[in-house]
Amino acid sequence: MSRRFTLYYNVSEDCYGMNEPTYATLFKRLRAAETIKNQLEGTVQVVRCHVDKRGRLVPTSLPKQRSARRKRAL
């Protein structure tokens, strides 16, 4: 593993995907994402993103990694 990576949580499979945002679960409601965040252990961040007309994640809508610390996103 490298020093810089992000884990993306997939609620339906209860697992994390590393450095690939398409593995993340997308929420329409911030309240639902915050509820799941509170149930998970560790440092978890809810990250705002955009989807295309087909409902697929637009990777360029995600913020860039700024630190070398581990981060988890929903």
C-alpha cells in the first residue's frame, strides 16, 4: 500500500474499495449519509460529488487528495 490512498465505502456489500470512487455508495440525501457515517468506526468523511445523466459518478467532481493520511469516504 502506498502512503496516499482513499477508501470508499460500499454499503450494500459492507466493504471498502481502495482508490476507486466508483466503489462508493452514492446517497441522494445528506442525512442518510451522515447516519451511515455515524455507524462506521474511524475517521469517515462524507464527500459531495456529481453524477452524469445515467447516474454514474463523475470522478472529476471529487475533491483532490490533500494529505498523506488515510481517509475514508462514503
